[in-house]
Amino acid sequence: MARWSHLASLAIALALLQAASSESWLYDQFTTDGNIRAYEASGQQVAMVSLDQHSGGGFNSKEKYLFGEFSIQMKLVPGNSAGTVSSLYLSSGEGDGHDEIDMEFMGNSSGQPVVLNTNVWANGDGKKEHQFDLWFDPAADYHTYTVIWNPKNIIFKVDENVIRCFKRYADLPYPDAKPMTVHATLWDGSYWATQKGKVPIDWSGAPFVVSYRGYSANACASGSSCPAGSDKWMNRQPDNAEWGTVAWAERNYMRYNYCDDGWRFPQGFPGECSRN
């Protein structure tokens, strides 16, 4: 009986180990940089990225992609996180003509909402920010953040809510030719993130920690064929209900819309502003 119990326990432990290994996405799919460590919790690998006065941290995909659906669960910095910036973004590189798709979370003073900054760069043309106050406490639990990028549009989702759609227009810049890598980072953005740099990081609260889990990428790897099931997102556009959640987010939680910033564009707004 004791031997059976020992074997049963061993089998259960092996099954749990295999389940955990199947979720070990971090080191399989990414390189890491700075303050980052991973651990297993309930069969899922969690990546903890931390920021102190010496360094931040992050991870960068080993693969480059041209279109896809990218999703991750994040639990943000609790308490006074003013000046910190955590992110999930795609980028083709650092050059002047680079492409980029951003979801950046700008830390808050305690009691204030966390601001989600979404942005799109195409051939070096950026300045297309929509910013939203998150309507929940993003440090209390994990929430899912998703980017769907295809030849027709870029869709930003928070949990199941579509909050923004950046459409493609044939005569305007759009990121459709440069493969991009996936990045997640935590860094000191106090010079611009909180009230345009007026609120610095309170280092007495360091280290600041963001937890990531549940990463998925259903995407076309550069130089390879697209995976089975890519038709689910390759032609994806918001339906009527999702345009409704976009309107809801804009009406109730939008903090900044570049298409309303006449000071920033004295020569006229970007072309897509008059078409959306």
C-alpha cells in the first residue's frame, strides 16, 4: 500500500511537472535582460520583472513576426507606481523608419488610475497615441492584454473589450512590411510618464514588480508559412458590438486622443483623423 502511494505521488508530481513544462514560455520563446526571474504557479510559468534604482528588466522574442495575434496576462505594480512604465509592444527595430505597436502602462500615484498608452508607428511615422484610464485596479489581479495585427487593421483589447482599432488606408503609412519582435519591459519613465515628468519615482517603494503569464502568439513567423488557424485573425475586423466597446472606452475612459491635439499638429491633423 505504501509503495502504491509512493508511486501514485511520483506519477502526480511527474504529471504536474510536465504540465508546468508545457507552459514554460519565457525561456523557450524569449531572451531576457535585466531584473527578471521565472517561477511556476498552478501549472503556469510566471515571469517577474522588477525595477530598482540600478536597472529595469524585460524579455524579447527570439522570433520575428509579420502579422498575428499576441496576448499576455499582466499584474501591474501595486501602490504608488508613479514614474514606472511597463509594456507589451512589437517593434521592427530602432531605426528612423521603424514600425512599432505599443501598449504601455504608465504608473500612477496611489489612488489615481493607471493610464494605458496605445500607439502605432509606421515607417518612422508615429505620434498616434490614444490613452485610456484603466477602469479597474490592474495590480489586484491578472488581466489580459491583446494586440491583433493584420493587413487591414490593428486591434487593441483589454480582457474581452476592444478599446481601439487603427485602420489601414492605402495612401497612408501602415506597418505591413517589416517583421517585428515582441517585447515586454519595465523601466523608469518618470521623465514623461506621470503628469509629464512632474511626479518622480519614489524609490523607497522599490523594487517595483510586474508579473507576466499566459503568453500566446498565433502569428506568422518571418520567413515561414502562417500557422493553422491564422484565418481567425488575418482578416479580423471589429464587429458592431466591438465598435460599441470602442465607443464606450472613448466616451468614459479616454484621456488623450492625438486627433484632438491641435497644438501638436498646427499644420493639420494626420490623414486618418478625418476618416475614422
